[in-house]
Amino acid sequence: MSDSGFDRRQGVLHAEGVPLPTIAAAVGTPAYVYCAGTIRARYERLAHAFEGVPHRIHFAMKANSNLAVLRLLQELGAGVDIVSGGELYRAREAGFTGRDVVFSGVGKTVQEIEQALDDRVLLINVESEAELVTIDAVAARKGVVAPIAIRVNPEVTVETPHAYIRTGEKGQKFGIPRDDITRLVSLIRELPHIALRGLGMHLGSQIGNADPLRDALPRLLVAVEAARAEGHDVRYLDVGGGLSVPYEPDERDADVEDYAQIVRAAATETGLTLLLEPGRYIVAEAGTLLTQVLYRKHAAGKDFIVTDAGMSDLIRPALYQAYHAIEAVVDTTRTITADVVGPICESGDFFAKNRELPDVSAGELLAIRTTGAYGYTMTSNYNSRPRAVEVLADGSRFAIITERERYEDLVRLERAHLQWRTT
């Protein structure tokens, strides 16, 4: 079996032991299909790389927040990294306890901070002085001490496929500038309802080499020493996520061993427990978006393959100009240079442009690969389109893990009969 879990058998693409045409016939299209074995293998590879060093893998659930995927990771021993109250609710529904949760994000509301304290999360990652003061005030009202970590912006140059997924550079909204750390750790001594338990960083996503990490870690360790010099009981070193996965044919998987060697050295130097926050690395290659060809079209000298999936189902190509490999589910030797487009009323509704592709006809199936991360979690109901079904394959069996939305779901929370209010 390939690393992704998707293999061809007698010319037909399978998800582990299940033919994709069988899944399409059972649940329809578009459909997100995930391979449980791949998720397990990716998690275990990362866990093995850090054996012998105190650590915990906190899955970044913004990448894929499906309850079945979360339960699978919870069974493996993972914690979660969350960025909203909704994600905290999902995490608890999936079986995680508060101690399994690190709460990140630059814009936590008072309600979310209250929720985090009520659930006794392991850490609240603080990203501004204003947030720090707010957490102290909320904790004071509740009569508790809030365990926090400071997210340091190390201000290093980070090369990623798109500017929107860089988070550790100077001028980004994320984290606290490294020059402000000494003042902030001193301020915490004046906040009786704050306990500084960790320092961390997150450089970005799809980081293809370890150079930014080599540059950033010494700056993070300086922050650790500043906190210890102020007498804080620092216990955790959070190095974030960002491990890359291959999307294009010439791209390589992240060098986990090189990454681990660098991070392990920092952990050994500090004696702290490592927190890792992978998301994409764990689930991206485990997922495929299954779609059916609706029409073939030739216009203005170009060929178009029109599918029943659109940018409401997978927005990454439109938002990030992201590349996703596209394959015919049933093998064909014929090829054509074409655009793969969806039914949405936007020119940005495409999955591929001017690409050599399988010469498929209406009714045939395409597999849009490496969509297990930031696929379904970024879907929308644009053009009043119901969200797709999600399916998990595990060996020779498969199950629906999210039902396809119905038209009734589109208006379920809307009110036809208004109850007007006056001031």
C-alpha cells in the first residue's frame, strides 16, 4: 500500500481495501474519503521520532475536525491544538479532556476564555498583552489561576508556497514580538491569576526545510531563560507544527528525522516537555475528494472538464492557488490538456488549469488528491450548495462519518416568521 493509503488495483483506485467506485455508488459525490491506516501511520512515525524525549503530540484540529478522525487520534494518545470554542466543544465530544487541550489563536473571546478555564485546558497560548490582562481578569472572577503559554514570534524568514500560511515572520498578527518577551514575563509576576507554564512558537505551514527552525529555536530558548530568570515555573516548550507534505509531483515529504534531531536537542537543553502541533502532516495525504464529471465543454480553443464538486467543497486552489493532483478513478491511457472546473458562479471555481489530465467523459469519477487537511473544514454553502459527505475507510470496510447535507439543512437555522424587537 502507498503512504497515502490510495492504490490502484487492476486499474481502479482504492481507499485501503475499498474501491472508490463502490464508495461513490453507496454515498454519491462529491465525497471526502479518508484512510484510517494512513492517519495512524503518520502519527506513529512522528511519535517514534521523539521516543525517549518527554513530549505530547497535539493535533491541530483546524486541519480536520471530524469527530471520527479526532476519536481515532485520541485512541492513539494524541492531544489537540484548538483555536476556537467550537473546536473545544468538538474535542470534548470526541473524548478529549481539558488536559489534552492547548488553546491557541489571536482573538479569543471572553466567553471562550471562560469555557477554557471551566474545562481546565492544559494551556492557553497568549498572543498579546491585552489578551493576557483579559485572561487574568476572567480567571480572577472565577477564582482560579489560568495556565498560560506565551506564543513568541521569533521573526525569522519563512519560505512557504503561499504568503498566507507564514506566521513566524516580523509584522504578522501571530504571537508576541521577541523583543517584548522580557517585559511581558515580568508583567506576569503582577498578575496573581496567571501561571506561566510554557513558551512556544509556530512558524507557518508547509515548511519544506529545517532552516527556519534552526534560526527560530535559539530565539525561543532565550525567551525560556527570560521566564526562568523571573522565577516562573516553565514546564512546556511548544514548537508548533508546519511539517510539509508533497502536493506537486516534484515535492518531497518532510524530513521528520532532521526535524526531530533539531527539536530534541532543544528539549534536552531545557529539560522541558515538548509539545508538537502537527495538522496537515497527519491527515493531508490520507484524504481524497471524490467527484463525478458532469460535462465536457470546448470553448474559445480550450477544453473544460466540469465536475459536481466546486470551490465550496475545496477552496484551496482558489484561495492559495494550491496544486492538487487529479486522477481518473478508473485508469485510462488517454490524456487531454484541460481545465477542471466546478459548478459555482465564480471564475475562481477551478481545481486545475491548462493541465494534462485523464481524458474522462461525463459520468466518470475523478479523485482530487491530498485533501485530508483544510478541505472539508474550509467548505461553505456558497450558491446554497449542501456540504459533501465524509467517509472513513479502514481496511476492507468503510463508513459515513458525516452525512451529506440536505436542502432542509441550508435553512434550518433561518427564520421565516420574524419576531421584531424595538429599542
